[in-house]
Amino acid sequence: MAQRERRYYVYILTNPSRRPLYTGVTNNIFRRSLEHKEKDDEGYTSHYNLNRLVYYQTFRYVGNAIQREKQIKSWGRAKKDALINAFNPKWDDLAREWGRSFLKDKEKT
């Protein structure tokens, strides 16, 4: 049986006003996006309603993902905006439909 190759993701979140931004790293972009949408942690992202995935990048090695996260975090706002604009010009929530049925089922309980 072939082993599934792991992937790591650097991602950027924002809220409807596009202020502020949050950059993170995860090994499961689907799960992590749902956690942010549900405000599972009571930290920075839930406080500022940062639940819109506007950028992500995939890596094979976790060290590369962490290095990229640190690089993006060191940038000023204009450079981060340019990165998002090149990847997602309308700043759409890339995870808008992810887990929709899961969230509906959870609301019923």
C-alpha cells in the first residue's frame, strides 16, 4: 500500500473588512480553515473574526512551510496585500464552501 505524501500549508486569513491579516502554517488546510470559521480557539483569530482564507501555498516539507511563514510575517502590509492580490484578486474566501454540510450538522446538535 502506497503511503500518502504529507503536505504542509502556509495560509493567510482576514475578515470581511480585510483588516487585520493572520499568517499561519498547518498540515491540514481543510480542518484548520473550519476551526477558524468555528472560532475553536479563543485567541487572535477569533477575537478579530479572522475566518476568511484568502491565500495558501502548499509545501512538501514542514521546514519549508515554516520558513515561508516567517518570511511572510516579516513583510509589511503592502507586500502581503500584493501577494494576496496576485493569488486571489477579489479576496474571495477560498474555503467558503468547505465543510458546509459538516457545519450544518453541527448546528443541529
